[in-house]
Amino acid sequence: MSQPTPRRYARLERTTSESTVLVEVDLDGTGRHDISTGVGFYDHMLTALARHALLDLTVTTTGDLHIDGHHSIEDTAIVLGQALRQALGDKVGIRRFGDATVPLDEALVQAVVDVSGRPYCVHTGEPEGQQYVQLGGTTPAFLGSLTRHVFETIAFHAHIALHVRVLAGREPHHIVETQFKAFARAFRDAVAYDPRETGIPSTKGAL
């Protein structure tokens, strides 16, 4: 008889002078989400992440939005990355690698994940000017340059290697959303269980 699979769940809180962040994540969920960061566009992106990675995800962030959204966005990414790392546990039986290419109308993005234990992020291909675009219909806006920063921050704190390549795109909203969806699908594949893998998928015996 096979042993029961441990629940891959984490709940973390972090409080600084700039923000208070609560994240709960279940890697083996169904995409349920309850997300409130105070930055509407970021909520939309994290909702896409949860839905397409099939994570059950709760995010509650309160921060110094009277300054701008940077601290709340960055600090949420820090805690999310830490929660993903904690939820992964010993990584026994996972596939480890995930690769997804996702379209959204004219936009096309490839994301590749390695649950390596070594933080790294390569982010390329956004059209010139994307970093200056302000996204979202509410204040504060989500500045385009934060897309790369969010992925770098998640990768660093989750201890994963992440490559994101924007292959095509014109509409700024689509360019960002496709990146989150591609990351979601690649991460979903990387953390999925491989029925043939009985240990940690590394020649070193540790990830």
C-alpha cells in the first residue's frame, strides 16, 4: 500500500514598517484564491498565477500605498516565494523541471522552472518602453518594471531557477499577464509528482 502524500501547505506572515503580508499556499489545490494587495492589477496577476498553477492561494497585504505600490508588491513577492519554498518541503517525488509556452492574443511567453534549490532568474524580451507603462485602473498603478522584479524576488526566495522569455507582444496588459500564466503552468509542472520518481530528482540527492 502506498504511503499518504504529505500536504504541501505553508502559511507565513511578515511585518515591517512598510507592509504587513499574510500568504497561505497549498501546492495541491484547485486554483482557489482570495487575494488583496491594495494594487488591483497585481491582484489580477496573482489570481492568474493561482488559477493556472492550481494553487490554493490566500494573500492579504496592507502597506504604505500613500507612497506608491512598490513596497506592497515587493514584500508580497518575498513572502510568496518563501511560502512556496516552505510548502515544497523535501521535494521528494517531484518532476523538478517545468516548461510552458503560453499565448494571449498577440502575446507569447515561454517560462522554464527548475526547482533546483539555487535562486536564479533570467528575464528577457519585453519590448522597449514596457518598463515604463503604468498598468491598472486604480491607484496605485503597477509599473511595468515591477514584472521582472516580482519574478526575480519570487525566484530568489523560493530557491528556484526561472527563465521568462517574452517572444511576442504588443499590448502591455497582455505582455504581463502572459508572463504570469506561463510561469504558473511551468511551476505547476515542475512541482507535480512523477509516479516513477521515488526520491529527490538530483544526482546530489538534495535540492
